Amino acid sequence: MKKIVIVGAGLGGLTAAALLAKAGHDVTVLEGNSWIGGKSRRIDVGGQRIDTGPSLITFPGVLDELYRRYDSLGAPSDAGAIAGLTLEKLPEVGRYFFRDKVVNLPVEAGHEWSDAWNRFDSIHGKLSPEITTLLTTSPYSMKTLKPVGAMVKNYGLTLSTSSYLNSLKWLPEGLREVIAIHTLNAGIAPERTLALYATLPAVMAREGISVPVGGVYEIALALGRLATEAGAKILTNTKVSSIRKGLVSSSAGDFKADVVIGATDAQVLSGLLGRPSTSTKRASCSGVALFVTLKKPLPDHVVTHSVIMPSSPAELHESLDARSVPEETMAFLNYYRPGHIYPNTKSTAAILLTAPANGEKFTINHPFVQRELVRISKMIGLDFNIADLIEDHQLLDPSYFSEFGASGGSLYGTTRPIWQGGPFHLPSYNSLFRPWLWRVGASVHPGGGVPAVLGGAMSSVGSLLKRIGANR
């Protein structure tokens, strides 16, 4: 049995804790905040429940694989029952508003883009099993060769998302922009992401997206249940001050460790190792997240998940790179009527505005926020300003996200060369120079989304267990 200390109780850290404890190791998780889940947390706004962080669940096969691996370790168990998650599939991936166009994904029959979408879907929509394999398998495993081959043959010699989409001359410009904007799920422009990101919207549209009944924070709670059921100890309000071989020092004292797993931001981890990061590299985007309760429900035509795009995505990316507030941004409106998903008595909404990682503090009265509220209201077809319906609110901004360690509140840390935008990221899960130190979550994962974080943790833990073995 190895003593394992995990620094950070985000989704990656909790996944690692669950698997390693189930394998029979002595696992302690140290979390500086008062909650588990990292950027995923639960807040109260005007007496209503709202969750922050990830909004949707894609690639549910990743969760299934986590349950399978958990049950394969240690004593017999039923991970699905322990987790207690129920996913509700939404009727569409989202409704997209771009200039004068409105489209759902998948594109409905009769829409001017339906033929082009069907052609795109026929190429990419069937690749969910391949992507799930890549998300849950070590990039150095031979098992990745077949799914990589199935995907790469679609891209030819094009490397980036933008170059690939631009090579599809039959794809309408507007639909191309709708597909390309998904690279902001990794916080960066389509010119600097692998062509793989072009495939994701088609797979999501065919497979569907889901939200856990009760809210997305149920994912963090489920992972916490799996970890504690397996015997892991999770200590919140415990700030780590330093990490060195064999010892993690914290506000709760020193913890001896045979293995340390960094499950916090890479810049934070560097500082704890005594090597403060002074990186001036380009950062991924941040966000201004406005969580509101509404005085009354929105009109019936408003769907659960709306994406309001900027009229010029290129100008948005330029602003984000310059860390300046854009004139228009990509905005998400996640809207829930009373009793839908959340056990709330009033309508709630999360209005998420893509913002530069400049560490700036915003309020609801900031010109950028007010300008976007007016634009969102007009784009989704309201004859009033949604701001007039806000009864209570809470706002999280780049200054808040910077508390998690990334420069300027960057949601996914500094950006990396394009070839590291997929599974072959640096830093890697483990280093030859520190064989006792492993990484999961925000320390290494190359993009956003629950599946990427869970899958990365599974890959890292799988490699670690090959080295230290299970203690059954």
C-alpha cells in the first residue's frame, strides 16, 4: 500500500482519488477551498440553486468507462449506483445565433444549411467511439492507433481546425464559423487547435448532450462519493504550502507521501514545488459568468442552451490574444425553467461571456456586461432587455478565476503549440526527473470539458498503477 497525497479536489483530483483508493492505496486529498469540485461548485442566488463551471456533459461513454475501471479494482462494487447520477438529454446541442442566421445543432431538415450539415455529419458524426477511446487511453498506447487512423484520414494534410474547415469549399461560411467557434471550449482560436476539434460538434450533435438531474455539480458530488466509498480522505479548507519528495506541507500539518498527484493549475503546482512560474506565454480565455434568478420565465421559444456568437469571430480572437475586452463576444445562455433539472421554484439563467484573461474585475453594470445583455436579448428574439427581469445575481470574473492560479484568470492556463493541443501535451502525466510526482486535471489537460478531465485522470492513474500496482 502506497501513501498517496492528491493536491486539489477538482474533478481530476477526485477521479484519481476514487480509482487509487479503490485499488487499495492510502489516499488523502487536500483542498484549499471549502468545497470540492474546483471551478465546478454550487451557489445560492436569491434562494435558488445554480451551478458554476461546466454546463453540459458530452461523451457519456467516458463516465461509463470510469465506472467500469472503478468496479474492476478492489472489492466488488457498483460504481453507477454509488455515483447516483441520472443524465437528462437535451433536445439539441444548442441553438446558435450568428449574424442574421439561427440554427440548431443538429441542423434541422429544411434549413438552408441542412444538406451541408448532413454531408459533414456523415464524415464526422459516427466517430464517438474513437474519441471516447482517445479520451480514456494513454496517448502512448497501441490502442490509440486505430481511432487516430480513423480520424486522421478525414483531415488529410491539414493540421488546424481552421485550415481543415477552410478546405471544405462546400461548407457555407456561417456553418463553418458555428463549427469553428467550439475551439473556445479549449479557450483558443481555431488556428491553434488540432483539426480534431472540427469533429467534436458533429459527434455531440449526433450523440446529444446531457445535464445531470439536480445540476452539473452532481458530477463533483458523485466523484466525491466514489472516492470516500473507496476509503479516500478528503480534507477541505486545507491549503498546501509546499511539495517536496516524500512530504506535502499544509495548513493542517505535514503529510508523508510515497506519491504526490498535482491536481491543481500548473502555475500553482510550480510554485508549490519551489519554482514559481513567471510565464508570459499566450493565455487561453477567461470568462465573466453572470448567474441570475429571474422575476418570471422567459418566452417559450427560448431553449435550454443558446450560443450567441460575435459577428466577427476573428476580431474576438484578436481581442482575447491581446487580453483586451472585445466589442462582441461569444456568449452562452443556459436557461432553466422552474423545476427543470434544478429543484428551483423560479427560473434561473447562467449568462457566460467569453472574456480576456486580464485579471479584471467586472460588475453587472460594467459596459461590456450591459452591452452583451442587450445584444443577447435582441439576438434570441426578446422584445425586452433580459436585464430587466433579473431579480438577484452573482457574478464571477477573471479576478475570481485568477484565484485558481492561472495567469489573469485563464480558464485553461497558457496555450501550447498546436501539436500539444490534443493528448500529447506538456507537461506530461509524469516526469523522469520526479518519478514520485504525477499530474491530473488542470495541471495537464489540454482543453475544456468534463470528459477531457476525467479521461486524462484515468490515463494518468492507469500508468501510475502499472508502476506501483494495486493493493488488493
